[in-house]
Amino acid sequence: MNPDVETSDWATPFEQGNGNQTTTWEACIAFHARLAEAFPQHYRLAEIGRSDAGAPLHGGVFSSDGVFEPAAARATGRAVLFIDNGIHPGEPEGIDATMALLRDLCRDAAVRQALGRTVLVCIPAYNVDGLRERGDASRVNQLGPEAYGFRGNARHLDLNRDFVKGASRNTRAFWRWFVAWDPDVFIDTHTSNGADYPHTMTLIATQPDKLGGACGAWLRDTMLPRLYAAMAGRGFPMCPYVNPVATIPDDGIADFPDTPRFSTGWAALHHTIGFMPETHMLKPFAERLASMRALIDASIDIVAECGAQIRTLRAADRAAFSAATRAPLSWALDETRHTMFLFSGYRAEWQPSRIGRWQRLRYDRSAPWQREIRWFDRLRPVAQATLPRGYLLPQAWPEVAERLREQGVAMQALPADCPLRAEAWRIESFAKRPLPFEGQHLHTDLRLRIEPLSGVARAGDWWIPLGTGRDRLIFETLEPEGADSYFRWGFFDAVLDRKEGFSDYVFEDEAERLLQAEPELAAAFAAWIAEDPLRLDDAEASLGFIHQHCRRWAEPAWRRYPVLRIVEPQKLGFAAI
């Protein structure tokens, strides 16, 4: 930021303050609107949706030469850089940094030259509801600013856990804005909690193994080294997000597994390179803000130079995914592989607590150190599946259809009833988290089997083909084993309940007959008892097992995942896509 503007008419609220103040939502949007009015040849601001509390959500577009529409950007081969600010309004550095950046881009030809032909898209303040809940008491571990917004939105949702489930109106607006622009690089600005260390800026990048393909390799081998070098050159030596493998960073740090509930993990479903810069909470606000501006500026330099290459890599990755026969669905840290990273830290000490009978951790800032530590920067796939030609989503599940459509997924309604041959997942067992997480009880510990299914597809059911450019998003949300699939988030829970039951005294005679009539049932019952002979003491459990597993009284839809895998789409009246 240029100190010469601090007293000008274009000073941001931060620049006008004492160095420890962040803008309000009202002042932020007024500043963006004034820029758009004064420099319409470069900057446009529009309402792109509404928050859950009914407040307007804005999106901005900056172009050096008047390219303000997604179609025009694609037609002219422009790289698109997307900056999202204030998803956690208590972490506001990106909000203030982007205001100053856009002001400088509008007013300074040299700054515009650095951007080149890149189109810069932004959301000035994403969690509007949280930003308007201004206070100074919710960020107990953070040094400044004096007042800031609250992490939750009007529905008390953490919006950086909502990118797949789409429970918030903000998220649905974000989907539409993101899909329209299809950005090549995405930056979601944050402030970090955690250990103490000298670094001001830490970085979560889209995990390269999980991003995969040509983009993942280029991110690891080219873009990240350049970004780290650029930040060091700008006076902010950066380190990976400090996610200790033990208690303190001395023992090593590990990559963050950004599943699609998070912004960068969701962006990866679109083959977009994502960054979540996390400034360090215990640095002064002005220093954190300056480091965020440095990170954004460094990213602009790389995208301006390499944008065409990134676009080529993304197109190649989309084509490669569509051509693949199998793909990963969930990931875990590879503890057998690591690289070494030159880390700056403080000596960690354990001292007796003055509150209770325990040892508390303290970092001694008078004892800094610098040495190489282990960085576990590799993930390995832990679940995979074959890719079908597409999926059939019954029209009985409109909540899922609406979400997919708003995320850019192409769907076609069947024009008439037709014979159906498909593959169906059967949910053999699962666990549900006992406590809610962001309004849902997530499913874990899935055990599945796949089975053939013949029947009738109904007119109006949705045919969702693969091969349309959104394959990864479709695959990871509709396959139940996906790390953040719609099944795991509870959108299909109704199929997990049996709809009919039995009375013990009536059913026992029938159960005895069934064990004689169905050898497979008798064998399954015997194996079940062999696992725990005490089960024979529980009449309800034993009769329940027989009722659930017999052919005679089966409920075909019970625990059958309703989204069907289609391997022969022509059987539905559609040509293969």
C-alpha cells in the first residue's frame, strides 16, 4: 500500500485509522461502489445474491481493458484470478488489502500493467451477516484489530464448511458466481490460529496430490516455489500452514487435507488452483495486512505471466479425468514421505500452570531458532471407484438436483418412462456422528457393495452424464464414499430407515419358517450368531436380523443408495456423451 494515499480522498478506512482498525461492511461496499462509479472503464460492482439475513452480497470485476463478462474473458483467452474475502469476518486482512489493491489498479497504470490481461474477480466481503455482527470479544487468541466481525453467519454456519452442502444463501450465490467465471486461480483470505513462530504469512495451497494431474504437478514444482521465493523477496518469508504432526512444529508439520467442504477443496473439483493464505494471529494487524497484500501481489505476477499455461493445464486435466476409468474419492496423509522445510520457530517450554495441576505450553520469543523440519506434504488415496458413463438422479431428490445445477452440472430430464439397467450401491453399514457438525450429522465408516439393478426410470428423472467438464464434482459428490459426498452430508437419510416392522409374537413362527425356506438367510443368521453367541439371548435383535435379511419381507429400497450408476446411457434414450 502506498503511504502517499493515506490522506487522499481515496484512502481506505484502514489507511485513515491508527493501523489497528478494519473497515465496516457499510464502508467497504461504499468504497467499492465509489471505485466502480469513478472508474467504470476498469471496475464493475454488482449484487450477486443475498445473505441468509437478506443483506446484499456483492461481486466485483476488474479489467485493464474492459473485459467484464465471463464469455468475453473466455473468448479472448483471459486468465481469471478470484479473490474471496471475509468468509470469516474476524480475519479481515483480505477485505482491507483488496480495497487498496483495487484502488491502486484503478488509479495507477504501473499497477495495472502488472495485472496484464488477467481479469480479477472478487467478493469484497463474503460473510455479510457475520461482518455486520461487529465486536471485539470473539477472537480470544488474536492480536487486533480493535473491532471485527463474527465467524458465523445469520444461521450460525461457518461458511468455510458449506461449500458442498450449500445450506447458506451465500454459498449458492458463490457457486453461481464462481461457475460463471470458472477461475484459474482462487485465493480465500484468512488468519491462522495455532502455534507461535516468527512467520507472518502461512499458506494452505490446494493439496497438489489431491488436485492431481498436470495442475497438481505444476503447482508443486513451479508455482509454489515461485510464490515462496516472491514472498521472501517482499520481506515476508512464508511457511506452509503450521499443522503440527505432534504438539509443536519442531516435530514436523503436515499438509491440510482440504476436502470439498472447504473453499480450496471445492475449487479443486473444478480443477482450479486454490490458496488459503493464513496470516499469523499474534502479529500486529498492520503487519498481517501488509503480508496479505504481498501475497496477492505475488500471485498476480505469476498468474499474469503464466495464465495461458494454467488454462492449458486445467483443460488437459478435465479431459484426462473424463477419460479415466478410476479416480480417488478420499485421501489421507502419507506418513512415509516428507520433504524438509527451513522453518523459523521459537523455543517451546512446558511450565506448571498457575490455574490447575497441569503443564502448560509457552513459546519463548527471546529464543528464536531456524532449522529444517519435516514437512509431510503428500497425500495418498484411501478410497477409489470406477467412473460410470453417468448417473441417474431420481426426481424425488430435488434438493440435490438444485445444488448440482447451481454448481454448473448439466442434467437432462428423461422425456418418458424407459427400461433401466444400472448399478446401485447398497449401504451395508454406516456410523453417524453423534453430535451435529454445521447443522448436519455426517456419516462415517461406510461399508458398501454394488449390485446390478433392473427396473424402470421415470419421466422427469435426471440423467447426469459425465464428459461435460464437471466430472470431478459430479463423481465426488454423488459417489457415496466421496469424502464430502451428498450421502455423507445426510441428503439421502430417508433410505436408511425401514418403513415396516413386526410384532415379535406374530413374526416368530414366520421367522422359523423363513430359516427353513431360505438357505442363504439361514447361513447368514448362523454367521451372525457365530460372531457373538450372546445374540441368541436377544429376541428383538435376532428376529430383527431375520426380518431385515429375508427375501420374503425385503424392502428393496431400504439402504439402497438412490443415485444410480449408468454404464449404458443409450438404454435411457440418450446417446453417450
